[in-house]
Amino acid sequence: MKIVAITACPTGIAHTYMAQEAIEKEAEKRSFEYQVETQGGMGVENELEQETIDEADVVILAIAVEIEGYDRFDEKEAAGLILEVDPGEVIRNPAKVFDEALELIS
């Protein structure tokens, strides 16, 4: 299973990186391949390449603001393979968010 994600919050500091950490830990727990792009106070970090996005089974957008490069996900959105949640949601309950994301695939 391959998951890609973007995390972004209004201030681009705490929740952006806390959500990144929650996604990474849950993905590792489930032995999923993953890559998480952050769009925070430091700008865009770990930018997702289009090929990586295309190869992903599902996309998690843990965002509370508009993100740069949303158009990279047009095909995944058309296929219904994007789960958008608030960063706080993935911080509080990453297992539930992953379960919801996996429901998009089945």
C-alpha cells in the first residue's frame, strides 16, 4: 500500500508537523509505503513528485488552508482517492483517518 499526504495549517508550524508525524507513525505501523509533503512556515518541504502521486493508492490531505500545487492531484480526485481532513483530526486519531482513506480504495 502506498500513501502520499500533504499537511498544512494556518500558521504552518505546530499542527503541520504534528500531523506529518502522526501520518508517518501510522503508515509505519501498518507497513505502508508513504511520503508526506509539508506546507508550513518553512515553505514546501519533501515536495511530492508527480510520479510519486500517480503511483500512490490513496492521498490524505491533512490541511486547514489552501495548498500549493493542488492540481497535481486532479486524477486522484477524479478517481475519488483523496481524503481531506483537518490536521487536528489526524493528530488525534490517525488510525481512524487511515481506515477512512482505505475505504476509498475498496
